[in-house]
Amino acid sequence: MRKRLPLKISISGVRGVTGDSLTPQLSASFAQAFGSYLGRGKVIVGQDTRASGTMIKNAIFSGLLSVGCQPVNIDICPIPSILIFTKEKKAVGGIAVTASHNPKDWNGLKFINAKGLFLNHPQIEEFLDIYHQGDFSLVTVDHYRSLVSEKNPTNIHLNKLLNYLDVDLIRRKKFKVVADCCNGAGTVLMPQFLKNLGCQMTLINTTLDGAFAHHPEPLPENLNRLINMVKEKKADIGFVQDADADRLSIINEKGEPIGEELSLALAVKYILNKKPGAVVTNLSTTQAIDDISGEINVPVFRTKIGEINVVEEIINKKAVIGGEGNGGVILPEIHPCRDSFTAMGLILEYMASSGKSVSQLRQGIPKYYMIKDKIDATSDQAHHIIRELKKQYSGKEQISTLDGLKINFSQAWIHIRPSNTEPIIRLVAEAKNRKMVENLVESFKKEILEVMEWK
């Protein structure tokens, strides 16, 4: 019998295995709770390409209709486009049906407010109180609204990108670009976007059937076809998105993955050259961001993991750019959300304005070695492990307990925390020496496993 995986409810929304922990009945109930939280009005509903998306989305429509909301179906759409559309259409909120980088048997619901931002902690808590109490604002049949659909929901997003970017500069370069859409939601916008930028494009994995051509997390081990295609086409750059198109990873002109962390680092370097100002990122993002910002003496603010945590700090600090080291670039002048299209545009503009290749631009970023690892653990196990490690390292090293435990050593750091999206403990470590970071991760994995066995 397959082990049942628990439903994950966190700042990143609701996520689970479809037909196991995530069912149509649960999806409808969450939609009823969210509609009751929002009050009556238009609620935008979009999805990535997962096969379960239609089933989950129809359950959401039913839940929203039952509490007097008017669902607006925008079908398959990149996450940043859904967020922008929600704000610009003056909807009361939105729901994105996606499980982001999780495997294809997972799906989830991400909840969006009227500003086109994901719910923050207080908003999530208020909404979940309604869900757990089952206190839904059900309406009679006289107050049922019609389901409506919108065509071309990505146009608003595309226009914002083209109005911000130096399109003429990029067009003159006629870059050769290979882009891997992962058979995901990015497929519906990628051709128009690159065409408008004058790129000679080769697109791969653009089938909207939910059968991901590789694991949807844009990590180097998942990118063999893209790597080979960049070499074969003698392309200037390769791009790969995750399933809902909020994250970006880059392949250089030699066919080498440069890592998700460098998507943000390059974007930060370019923006700070144009417009110095504060930068916001999370605790697990590369130290290179601090080094880049330090070159021109602008502050870096670190937050808990989770897009909305970074977004709120960007707004509070009036930062010029921010993001997460998972390839999530956030440029508030377009919209305060992770956006792979913004990231692509900034990198292409950086290449065009500098006259440099990706490899040459990468040389301007301080080099670190980072390892991202994980250990299977229930939520209770994860929190117990963090508590024990905090006791052990409190006072011995420079630590942060803002989100799990981050320990800063003299030449390295490690961040250990429960995942927001999976039943695991995440470990992220970085140092300028490869062997040092490998030893650091192995040492802490051993400690964690010992604590788990002891418990």
C-alpha cells in the first residue's frame, strides 16, 4: 500500500498528491472558505498544465459559486500573469492551481489578494480559520453568479514587460535563444515574448498536456536536452522555466548550467548598475548578493523563505529588486512577484547593453559553491530537530532563528528548515571552497539523522 502523504498547508498555499491528500471535495471547501474570506466579487482562477488541473479547477468554481463569487476562468497561464491579471482587472482575489516544482502527481492552490499578491501570514491565518470552522457564507440560488472566461490573459503581463525593457536594444542583437518551457504554463507566453524581443528562438517541451518532459524543478540534472540543444544551435543562451513559470535557470553559450542562484545574482548586478538601491532576498540565497550590493554600498535585507515574505519586505524597504535563490527574480517596477519572464528580459538586456556573453557576465559575480539537500521528515520531526539544533548551537556561532536555523561560520553558512511545500527538511549550505561545503552538509545530515534516531 502506498504511503499517504499529508496535505501541506503553509505560506505557499495548499499542496498535496491529487486523489490522495488533495481531492476535489477539499478543493471546493478551500474555495468556499476563500470566497467567504474575500466577500462576493470576481475571483480569477488559472492553472498550470497538470492533468489534474481541470478537475481541481472545476471543484474551485463550484466552491466559489456557492458563496456568491463570480469565477473568472483564465485557463493555463503563468503564475506572474495570473497575479498581474488579478490586480489589473480589479478582482477581489484569485486562485492559482499549481504545485510549482513538485512532480506531476501533485497539485495545489495558491491564494491571491486584490493587490495581485499571495496572502501573507495574517491573511492566511484568517482565511484558514474560516476553512477549519466550516463557516462559509453560502448563498441561495438567487445570488448565484455566472462562470465567465477571459481570453489572452497574458497580454497585460506582456505589455508591462515590453514597456519596461529596452526592446530596441535587445532586438538589435538578434540573440539566439533556446528555451525549455517544461511542457508548463510558460508555453502560452514564451513565443510572443521572445518574438517581440527579436530573438531567434528554438522552443522545446511546449506541449500543454501536463506530462512534464523532465522533473519540473529547473536543476542541472533535469536539463540534458536543453544543454545539447544550446550546443547544437550555437545559441547565445538557454532558458528553462518550472511548471508555473515563476522560476528561471540559465544555460550559458557553452551549454553549461550556471545554477538558479545566478539568475537572481545577474539580475541584481544589472539593476544596481542602473539604479542603486536596497535589495531583498531570503535566508537561503547566495552570499554573492551581499557581495554585489556591498560593491556600491547598498543594503541587503534577508527574510523568511516564501515569496510573499520577500515581496512585503521589498515594498516596506522600497527596494529596487529582490528575489529568491531558486531562480525567482522579483522586479517591483513590473510587478512584485517572482517572474521568469522578467528575469529573461533583464538578462538579455544586460547582455545587449554590455556586449558580453553569459560566461563573461558570470565572471563578474563572486564564486561560491552551494549545496541544496533534503531529508525526509514529518512536520513534527522537522520541528523537533530544529529545536534540538538551536539548543546545541545557541551562543556558539552566529545564528538566525528567523526561519528554522541558519548558522554563519567564518567561511561558510548552512540553513536548515522544514519545507513549506513537502514533508522534508531542507538543507542549504554555501562556501567558497567546494570541499568545505560538502563536509558541512554531510556533518549536519549526520547530526540530524542522529537526532531523529534518538527521538
